Amino acid sequence: MSFSEFYQRSINEPEQFWAEQARRIDWQTPFTQTLDHSNPPFARWFCEGRTNLCHNAIDRWLEKQPEALALIAVSSETEEERTFTFRQLHDEVNAVASMLRSLGVQRGDRVLVYMR
């Protein structure tokens, strides 16, 4: 399927398209409904579903391919490029999590990151 066909399908059949894409990630609690439009203009996607971004972005790949390229970061100020494998990215995430815990941040707290 070409990108154009893929994109067009997301426009023509958004609920079915996004349900299929969502099933490609791991869910702690599966969603019960793809899209709830019962309270316009607000919409709720993946109702009752619960997932973990860090697990889906890093952890699930760490065991399978720890040395595979996970991230290419390019500085908008210096144009410096850094690459990270899944193992390196996992180590960096754990270091930041440890630092936040040392500052007293707990589960459920909100953390704002300001990046210039």
C-alpha cells in the first residue's frame, strides 16, 4: 500500500483505520470503543483503554533488538546529530526517572518540561 492510499484510508474510514493501528501497540487494558462522539464537539478516542508510552516506544523493543537504532536527535540550535540504540535510550530514560524520583516526583505527579 502506498503512502497516498494509506493516508486516504485514514480519511475515508477513520475509526476502522485507527482501530487497526491501535491494535499494533500493546495495551494494559484494551479499549472498548475506538471513537466516542456522544458529547460534541468533544471526542474520546480508545475509550477505557490504557497503554504505556515508554513500554511501546522502548521497552517492548529492548529485548528483541537492543542495539537497533531507536532515535535520531538533531539539535535545532547546533544541528548536532545524536543517535541512540534502544539500550542507550532505555539507560537515558532510567537516568531521568531516577533524577525525578530523587527530587520527590511520584506516580501521578505532573511534570512540565520546557525546551528551548
